[in-house]
Amino acid sequence: MADETLIPSNAALAAHPTLGREKETPMQSVVKETAPALTLAQETNPWEAQAARFDEAAHRLKLDDGIWKVLRYPAREIIVHIPVQMDDGRIEVFTGYRVQHSVARGPGKGGIRYAPDVSLDEVRALASWMTWKCAVVNIPFGGAKGGIICDPKSMSQGELERMTRRYTAALIEFIGPEKDVPAPDMNTNEQTMAWIMDTYSMHMGQTINAVVTGKPVNLGGSRGRREATGRGISIVTDQALKHLNMVPAETTVIVQGFGNVGSNSAKLLWDKGYKVIGIGEYDGALFNADGIDISELLEFKAKKGTIHGFPGAQAADKDEILVSKCDVLIPAATENVITSRNAAKLQCRILCEGANGPTTTVADKILEEKGIFVIPDILANAGGVTTSYFEWVQDRMGYFWTEDEVNQRLERIMIDSFNDVLQYSVAHGVNNRTAAYMLAIDRVAYTTKQRGMYA
Ligand code: GLU
């Protein structure tokens, strides 16, 4: 049980500026093991969810008070309001964020998302998760994340390009290969990265492709980057199967989300002989107890722009699919999909988190009681940023690897990281998520202390 003196006092925290502290649960109640004070905000606010997990892991690590405060809050938060001329001549102003949580272990690293519900708290959480994710896989990056509040589905390519370029220009002094390296995230892609790379390069007077990752291969992108998050997910799922004495041919999978992460996870697992029986989307789902041919589904989606109407499966309910019986459930869409409302109904053996923050803190406890083997997001989906690291390395060398070389290196890192987390969990008697946070926080804290405080 906790030595209360190790927990930073509320007075010390109250002295810390910003971060909507009025909404936070006082830290002392968050970190008590016996009576965790979980608030409604932790179910819906990703920042609260991240902070609660951080506090629990920091507490178990007996983290020094000062380092605790340093690592709990982002180092820098940038808000920009960017004017964009729309196709009809109107000027629209979009709000964008870039949060750099930590640069202790290397440049900030993390994606940029475009969505109507982007918020500063969400970007803060995602930036912190990038720090922990990069530390779990032990790559030399800190954590950052960006986002613009917009409805990309209703915008033309021209509008998206102008918005992206203006956002890049507004952040020009804060990003760069040695400072902060953006990448794709929800609703951004290789084309978005090409625009950022070009805008940054124009400002600098030379082509600097290492400013972003997830670029098209002919602009300095890495082979294998597009599939990397899904590939990482398939690798850690294989490892979990080995650990639990299961085999792919007898393993059923349901994937929620059929974007970059979900579709590549489903395809790679299906290629390895897993039986993918369900695919969920935001507006409906597909189910086939005999397995869905993912190659055919990908072709169907490429032609029709949707998975609905696919002849190789029956239509299903998007909420029901999450709680349908399967061996491996992969939420690969967005935050807060496994909550106090549905966690008790989950029927999977393994939960492999493709999305960032798909499980709420309240749901964590329920999953633990049910004995579900959780592969936490900061491990499960780290294949994307790991291959981003390879891309950054290749850009800086100006020498590019084959896809096999990239995939082999990725496999090595994902397997090692899976084993590190598992060992940490056994050694400390904690669940996989807490183990992953402890491992990551321990690494970042070590570097932070070693660098010392500049004053
Ligand atoms: N957006 C991805 C993530 O959440 C990739 C980040 C990156 O490659 O920098 O991990």
C-alpha cells in the first residue's frame, strides 16, 4: 500500500498552472489503490483517463514528487486559429493544436488528426500517450500530437490543402526533424504529410523530408509504413496467442474500424490464418461466423467506398459486434468505445487496442475482473510510430531499406517490447496496462533525471 508521503501534495499540484485543474479529481484520491475515485470525466475525457493511468503507475513506481509533476503535464501547448479561403470564396477560421508532451528522450513525435470533435484535452492525452508509446518500444522520441477542429469529409482537396499548409506555417518554428515530427492520424494521410513536408521545405529554402513521417514512398516515406500499425498489432496478437497457448487457425477475431489501422490489422491476421468473423464501422457492422474474406472486403470497399452491402457477410449492429463472442477483439477506431456500459458484456479472451485510448478507466477494472488479456494501446499500436522512426532514420541517412528489412526490424522491436511489458507485469504483479505505463514512465523519468533541470 502506498506511502502517502510519496504522493505530491495537492498544494504542490494546485500551484501548477493550467490544465483545467478544476475538472480533475484530486490526485491523492486518484492514486489510492484501495478506493480509486473514478469520475465521470475519466470515462469521457481522454486526458483524465491518461492522467489516472499515469498517476497509478507513477505511484507504484514511487516516482519522485518533482519528476511526477514534470511528466504529468505537457511541456508545450500551442493553439492556432488559421484562416482558410474556402472554395466558395468565404473565409473560414479553424482552430488547431499541437501539444508537445515531452522531448526528454528525443524530438516530439506524433500524428495530426482532423475531426469535428478534436479538443485540447484530447490532444494533450494523445501527446502524452505518444511519450509513453515511444518509451515502451524504446525509440529515441518524445511525445507530441496535433489536431484541427474541422469536418474533413465535407471539405474539398483544395480546402484541405490550404488548411494544412496554413497550419504548418503557423507551427513552422516549433516543428522540424530535431524538434517535433508530425505523422498521419485520424483523417490525415500520406498526401497531408506531403503538403506539410513541402510547406516546411519552402520556408526553409531546401527539401527537408525528415520533418514528417508517413509520407509517400517517393518523397522519402518508408516502405511498410502504411501497413505498420496493423502489422504491429498482428505481431503482438501472435505473441499473446503463444503466451496463452492458442493457435491462429482456431482463433476468431472481431475488428472495430476499417480505416488504415483496422483494415490492415484484419488483412494481416486473415493472411496468417486467423478467422476474422466481424468488422465494425461507425455506421454498422458485418458478421460471418465462418469468416470474412478480407481481401474481397478490401476490394469491395475500394469500389463502393463502404463495407455495407458486402455479399460475404451479414449486416450487424455496430454496438452488438463489440460484445459478440470472439477470441480477439481489436478496437481500431477511436477513444472511449469500451466503457462501464459494455465492458461487462465483452466476450473476448484477448483485447488488443489498435486505437489510442479505446478503453476507459472504469472499464479497465471490469476487464481485469473478467480476466481478459489486454494488450494496451501504447504497446499494441506502437508499430506505426516505430516504422515512423525507421522513416526518420532513413531520411536522415538518405538511404532507404527494403520492405523486408523494415518489417524484420519492426517484428524484432514489437516482440521485445511485448516481452518487456509481460515481464514487468509479472515482476510487479500488475496488469499489462499498468506494466506498460510503469516501464515507459521509468524510462522517461530516468532520462529526465539524468539530463537534470535547466534553470
Ligand atoms: N498517429 C500514430 C499513432 O498514434 C502514428 C504516430 C507517428 O507515427 O508519429 O501512433
